[in-house]
Amino acid sequence: MGPEEKAADINATFVRPAKFYLSGFTNIPHVKYYYVFLCFVYIMTVLGNGLLLSVIYLVEALHTPKYMIVSNLAFADLCGSTALIPKLLDMFLFNRRYIVYEACLSYMFFVLFFGSMQSWTLVTMAYDRFIAICFPLRYHSIVTKPSVGVMLLFSWCCLLCIIACTVKLIDRLSFCSSLVVRTFFCDHAPVYRLACNDSSLNNIMAYVAFITILCIPLVLIAFTYVFISIALSRIASGEERIKALKTCTSHLILVAIFFLPIVGTNIASVATYIHPNARIINSSLSQTIPALLNPIIYSLKTEEVLNSIKKLCKRNRISHKTTKRANGEEDQPSIPL
């Protein structure tokens, strides 16, 4: 059988492995301390985003379009970290680096999907700031609960279709050589590049996902801030200009924290060689640290949310005292000995 016939035979037969092997870091001493750090990051992420979601749910004053977007980001952060970190810790802290083929694709889907939701939620936040500054008198008529709900639902549905198609196309590949995925989770590119048949369609979908998840959101956010800058330049009072600009600062920090490391890694990987360990550290931090910082930077330090937390604590104290009185458990004066 000639080489062409062998290639045709391989392409006609789909070879699906039972498992992949995730290599992770190589030749780094005491690397377990890094995974312990990621465990700490995950715990704080769950606490921060869980607290924010609880406060928004319990305080009726926060049931506004703006906090619908904030809660969507917190939910995406929470789910994205939960999809990535626990499995990562299980594999590398306890040396269970083999992952079943179907589990690998599921892992890939959820990490990519919630990461893309974070990206597009930042776009929705930019839209909210754009309307608030450029059309302040019409803000409450434009940015309504139904309109924000439609935008968020549209993002969820579109990204679900794109990521599902991207992951599903892995099924058309044959893996007849190496099964070692040289990264810390089942990332799309490291997996499909292991295939021994034609993966050009997967390569196209990788570019489509990259443009959809990173390029288009960045361009849209940049456009909104161009218009915001124009609107701010027309404000006569410097004090009002600074006040309006402060409402955008937190969002700009979130955008920088989320996009810069990812875009920087992608540009550097194309332009020059990056050591796999350096790439893994940068990728893992860029996918975990933003979810930790988002609720702190954008919400938990704002006066509106802090006042809501204080009101909840005060309400709980009053409710606790009322319950104790109803049960006859009021504090009795102590008798000195």
C-alpha cells in the first residue's frame, strides 16, 4: 500500500482516543505551591462573586438594568472558575493527568463558553456607560430591564452556538499519534493540532472564535470609549467631567485585566517563541485572576453596594433580636460573683 493510500485510509477511519494526557508544567520545583495559590484564588472568587450575587438578589434597590449586567458577569466568573480550577487541581495536585476524551471536550466547552461570556458582558457594560454619559436624559428609557435582558440572552445564545460548533468539530478528527496535550486544560488549539487528518476547518473555527471572543468585543469597547471621550470633552465643568470619568474607571480596569494578558499572549506566541511554562502561567492567571478581581473592583467597593450590605447586616441583626424576644431568649443581666 502506497503512502497516498495509507493517508486516505487514515482519513476514512476516525481514531478517537480513550483518554488524553495533560502535561502541565515541566521541570518546575515546588510547583504544587502554585496550585495551592490557585485553590486560594478559587475560594476567594466563590466568596466574592457569591456575596455579590446574594446582595443583588436580596436588595430590591439593586434590581436595576446595571446590576443585571453585573450579576451576569459575576455568574459567568463563578461558573468559569468552577469549570476550570477544581478539575485542574484534581489533575495536577493528585497526579491524575489522564482525562477521558468526552470529559476533555466538555472541559473545553465550559471553560471557553464562560470565558467568552465574560468578554461580551464587558461589552454590555461599555454600552451601559456609553448611554449613561452620551445620552444621560434618555438613559432610563433606553437601558431598561427588557433591553438588557435581550442583549444578554442574545450573547448567551450566539456564544453557545459558536463554542458548541468549535468543540463539536473536534469529533471529526483522528488522533493516531501523540495524545499529550501540552497545556494545563483541554484547550482547543493544543487538542486539534494533535490530529493526524485534515484540521483546516478546526483552524478556521479557531480564528472565528478568536475574532468573536476577543477582537470584536475589544473593537466595540474601543468605539464606545471614543464616543464617551467626545461627550466628555463637551462638558464645560471640569468637576462634572471628572465625576463622569470616574464611573468608567472601574470598567476600564476590568477590560485591561481581562483582555491585555490574553491578547498579549496570542501576539507573543505568533511573533516569537514563548516557553510552555511561561505560557501556562500567563494563561492560567489570565483566566482566574479577573474572576477574583471583578466583583472587588466594579461592585463591592462602590458606595451603593456597600450601603446595601450594611442594610442587610442591620436587617439580620434586627430580625435576630426579634426572634430571640419572641422565643423568650432576651439577654439576662449577669450576677456578679
